[in-house]
Amino acid sequence: MRARWTRWASAAAALSLVVAGCAGQGGSPTPAATPAATPAAGSAKPSAAAFDWKKYAGTEITFLANQHPWTDGMTPLLEQFTAETGIKVNVQPFSEDLYFDKMEQTIRAAKGNADVYFLPMDSTAYSQYTADAIEPLTPYLNDPTKTSPDYDMADFPAGFLTGATYPPGDPAAQLYGIPISFETYILFYNKDLVAEVPATFDDLIAAANTVTAEKGSQGISGAVMRGIRSDTIMDTLSGVVWNAWGAGDAPTPYGMWFDGGWDKPRLTDEGVCKGLANYGKLLAAGPANKYAIDWPDANTLFSQGKAAFFIDASLFGPSYEDASVSQVAGKVGYVALPPVTAGGDSFTGHWLWGLGIPRNAVNKDAGWYFIQWMTSKANTAKIGAATGGAPRLSSYSDPTYTSKLNPEYIAAVNKAMATSRTTVVFKEGWKDGALAIADTMLGIAQGGDPATVCAAGNDALKAAVNP
């Protein structure tokens, strides 16, 4: 599951803020299939300079926001947005522990009171889609009077769009959210404890075990991972399993966990079982309380210098370079997940926040102007400097973004983006299925034979999703 980022949000953002006019695949990794506006036959290609950004001047929209670094990065741009569009923005931010309930109440209400909202691009958004509570954005993207010709959807990796493209796997599927911030799953390592970056995942497990054996008595473990029995570990776990799965096709809505049907789980597949075993064996090299650890504890232990290796959300990276909150500032290495075979490719997964428009929104067109303006190439780079998770490819060659971050971090995330796939499973009531997978991994971590445990887990997963 997503990491919670409220610790970075400013306390002042808890107040409603009114700004007036003065003031990211379920399938194999492929290039983005981008909906694009096509000029009418015989007409000239639309000019970005000629696009009418003042079309909805005088409109006031409400933005329902999560307190998040993206919101912090966006706020200084509001005055410019209003100056260029004439649209006033009423920002209503909520801490993440309150946001999800507020979001559901707002977008499912009979009367709309938000025009744009922070959209979790996962099963939450899918549930909203099935309830007809969310507006498709493809018609806006395909309308040259509503979308500037320089918006360039192809600048978003294809896999970043999958989590909000519905119906999953349908050739006529539409896009329901625009990515604003992403996390992909990479390897962090402490350079004081690691002399050489492992060449393969098996090497990583061996190196972690060596550190634990040599330094465990000093309170330092070879690895720290999310080890709690919970569906909250699934995104990171999925990233490691994608790495073992490789480049093979795994189309939505089933992904790698099912072979084309909900009654065909495939935890016994060689790649899937290998991925579960890789995660479990690395987890086993952790501290004594490893099975009680979720991401906050794991992140804290690594930032305190108490673990050699940590696989988790890339968005943790920038905080490790902040000496005011990190004891490992200047000592952290960042790499894509080690491949399963020497010289092979690395693969991983990702999770994203996006922006969406509720079906019940009053000012949908003005809301779309806000979304496309804030997610342009230039503004994605500016806001991304506050998150470390800019979802556009162009940001990784834009000094506005890259100059704010560790070069190794940029390189690792950029490499991970190239083969990253969604960790979302489009299945109602997926939590029980997720727990069956987590139990399988934990069984291996606790010493079970991988083949035997994966076979039992396969039966449990089938029963969980087909009650």
C-alpha cells in the first residue's frame, strides 16, 4: 500500500486556503498509448500559443486536497495559475488520516462540492469508477479546445496510466486520473555497511545475512523490510515479485497473480514463487521484531543507520539526505532492484497519486484546466522538487527537478521507471486476496519450503477471491 506522507506537510496547510485573482501497467512495459487530439482534416495543427487559457475566467473551483508534499509544492503556483487563467482556486486540504473519508463523502454525495480532488490511482479509484463517481478525462484530452496541444501525454510512462484506465484491459478504456506523484520500489543501502552493490537478488540476500551475522549483536541488521501481516505491504512486495517475473506479459486486471481469470491463481508460477521467496528471505535477515514492522518503523530504522539494505518507496529517498531528520545523510546509495540473474534487467512496481474530477463536480471544465496546468511539463518539474516523485519523463532531464535531488537517486528512479508496472489489482474485496499472498511470503520467511508454501498459498488465494 501507499506510504503515508503527512509528516512532511506543513501545519499551516491544515487550514482552508482561498487564493484569489490578485494573490503516473499491468501488461508488459511498453511506450505510452496516448489519447491525442487530432485536428480536423485540412486544418492547421493547433498552436500552444493560441490556446485560450482564459476561457473559464471568473470561475471559482474547489480543490479537495490531501496534505502531501505535492500540495506544498503546488501552493506557490496558485497565484500564477489564477493570473494566467482567471480561475480562482479554493483549496481544502485534509491530513491523510482524514482525507480518505472526506474524499468518499464528497465524490459520492448527491450534490457536488469539489471540482478536482486528490485521486489514489489504485483500487480506490477503481471502486469509484464502478460506482460511476468519477469523470473520464479522455474526452477532455481529445478535445483541442480543452487541452493545450503541448500537453504531451506521451511524456507519462505507459504504466503510470494503467492504475486509472478503465475498464481494465478493454481496448475502449478511458483514463480517469492524471499522475501527480509516484513511488517506485528501489533498493536503498548504507554505504558505511555495504562495500559493494549486490549484482543479483541472491547476492543481496547473502550480503544481508552476512551483515546480520556480523553486526546483529550491535543492533544492526542486514535488511529491514515491511514484515507485518497486512495488505499494506503489498505494493513493495509486488515490486519484488515483478522483478522476478520479468518482462513477460501480465495484462490487467489480473496482473501476475492470476493467469487470465480469478479462478486461476499462479503463486506456483516459477517467477511469482521466486519473487515471494526473494522478499521473504530478505525479510528474514531483518531485526528480531521483523514481523511487526510496517513502513514507518522500517524507514526509521534505516534512517538511523540500523540496517544495511532497505527496499521500499522511492519517495523516502530525499528525506535520507536531510541531516535534520536522518542519521545517514550523505551515506545512502540508491539503485534499481538487483536483477534475478547477473547482467539481467531490473523490474519493479509503482503506486501513484493523481488528480481526478468527481462526476458530481459543478465546474468540470475549469477543473480540467487546473489539472492540465498543474501537470504540465514545466510545473511537474517544479512541484516534483517537493516530492521526489515527478511522474513525467521530461522531469529527469530538467534541472528544475534534478538539481534538488541526489544524482544517484535520480539515476535509480529513472532506471526503475523504465520497467515499472502497476501494483494495483482491479478486484473488489482484494484485501483478503492480498493477505493470502502476504501469508505465503511470510511462510517462506519463517523457513518454509518455497514450493510447498506457494502451493498452499495458491489454494488460499483462490478461495479468498472466489468465496
